[in-house]
Amino acid sequence: MEYHVANGPVAVYQLAQDTQLPAACGHGGLSEEPLGLPSGYPSTLDSKLAWKGSDFQNEDSYICHLTDEDIAEVKSTLEEFKALELDGDLVNVENFPLPTLAPKLAGIGHELHNGKGFSVIRGLNPKDFSVEELTMVWLGIQAHIVDQRGRQDHKGNMLVHIIADNSSADMLGHHRHSTSAISFHNEEAGDCVGWLTRSTSASGGRCIISSAYHVYNVLAAYRPDMIRTLTKSDWPFAIPKFQCRPVIFYHNSKLIMNFGRTPLLGNATHPRPSSLPQVNDRQREALDAIEAIARATQLEITTQAGDMHFINNMAVLHRREGFVNGQAGREKRHLVRMRLRSSALGWDIPEDLRSDWHDAFESTATKAWHLEPMPGDAFPLRKYTN
């Protein structure tokens, strides 16, 4: 069953009453399920992370606008870093100092972990830099917010290039290279996710985020049985490896949500093999409820070239609207995504997720830095295998 929520703000009570988050899925309903919340789970999350898109009437509340002085400092530090002749992946706060800008960036780090969970840095013009220089600036600014960078696949790619690619059915069907809208999800690993916008599409392609904490609060108030479903260890995730685990955790007094629909359901290009366990009706209903609540309370951010987005990957869901590229290079959507973690502010990771975090952040593992999009053999597309 799909949930369709009208555009525009939807009050919590309307979402619960008007859509009614149905109590049956064609197999006898949920009456056999205990009605209360799981043991240890709070009735409400009183946190700055529990927000609705309508709470942000002014984009200045989440966009850090770089001043002329900030940009001049970044450019000066870039030249000093280049003179060191170090590899770009060695950028850190010591060799890329930003004494004036650093306090603002440190504030963003605290906002990601202890505030609303997202921020945008705006003001850089990609035309002022070569691709290599822009990447160094991206890493240099990022280093003052979080200090650890994660691998994003088994080949050690550190930079994921999100671009449209219709060269094959596999490429076109993968959300990384599709122009279609995608549903709300978390990345598989990383306390935080950051992406640099090198260029934007001719139309569409906005960044859309929603609070997992607010989704929890709605379900806890109106459908606590769904919280019980989401916390069970029987969700059959199958990408990047098969694993049964919960979708949500309440760990060290923090809610952590981690899921994607494709690892659980498959998609049109890569249907889930019948040999794998399938998501049951109750689980599908819970996934649809997450999507409905997230869409009803989402925040849409219009993206500009040069923007740097950061979100708390465990507390903030993200998705993309469909987009259309233009003919000119500057009208073709190109994001560079990274998985990030702060050694000082990072949350403790539940046992079920630690393997993915280890694979991403183990410092001795191979790392590859591709400044431009690479073919599939160097930049593999993950998909189901029998």
C-alpha cells in the first residue's frame, strides 16, 4: 500500500486521523501485536532533532553564508596548502587552518550532533577553482566540522559522484545515476553525510530532508505497534550484505534510524531475488508510514552550485526530487558525496551497525580518490546477487 499525502504543511493530528495509518494490511490486521512501545523506548523524543519543515520559515536559520572575508581566508589557505605539495586526502585542520572561519564551522559540527542535525554552507563559486582545488577546499572546510572520512564501497572510493547516466539500464536504474525522484532513506554508514554541489540541474533536483525524530514521535503517539515492528531484528536487509536487524534503535538515549527501501524491497531494475526473505505486510506498512510522515513534514532546500550540505545520517532522512538536466555543463546536476564521522562528537554505534561503520572508517583500508566520475568497474554499482 502506498501513502499519498497532499502537498503543504500537514498537522500531526491530521496525518494520523486523515490518513489513519491503516490497522490492516490484508492478512488479519495487527490486533495480535502488543499495543505499547517496546521496553526502554520513550513516549516522545524531546530534542532539537525533532522538527518539521514548517519550523524553518527563514533559510538563514540553517544556511551559513560565507562572507567575503571568509572566502578570502579559504583562498589564501588553499594556496598555502598547495605549496606544501601534499596529497589532497591529507587535508586536516593543522595544514588547512581557517582561524576566522573555524569557529563557525565548529558550531556546525555541534549543530549536526546536538542541534537540528543539518546545515548548508553557501557562498563559494566553483568557477573560481579548478576541480582539484575545489575538492581541496571541500575537504579543508569539512575537516573543521568532522575529522574522519569513510570509504563508500569495497574498492575504497571516498568520493561518490552523483550524476545522471543513461549509458545502460543498470546505470539508469541506480538511484545514483537516475534522474527520477527517490524515497527517503539513510546512507548505510556514516554518522554524518556531506555533499558538495559542483553544478545544478536545469530544473528540479532539490535536496529534501525530514526528521527521523519527528517521524518517531508521530508513530509513538498514534501507532506504537509500528515502533515495535521497526525495532524487531527480522528486517531482511540484503545490500551491501544480507543481514537481519532493526530499522530503528534507541541506543545510549539517542534514536538511530538506518534503512533504505531498495536493500529491503528491490526496485524495477534490480528486483529482489525470490531466494531472499521478503519484507512482510506489517514491515511494508511501517516503511510506507515513515515515507508518508516524512513527506508531510519535509524541508525542501533549493541548491546552488558551490553549496556544501551536511546532515546527521542517523537522525535526518533525505531524498531527492526528480530533475532535468540542460545541455550546458553548468546545467547538469553533479554532487560529490562523502561519509563522515567526528571522533569527538560522534554517537556510539549499535552493535548491528558496527560492521558497516568499521568497513567505512577503518584507517588502514585502501582508499581511492577520483576527482571525476569513473566507469562502473572502478566505481561499482551495488545490486542484488543470487
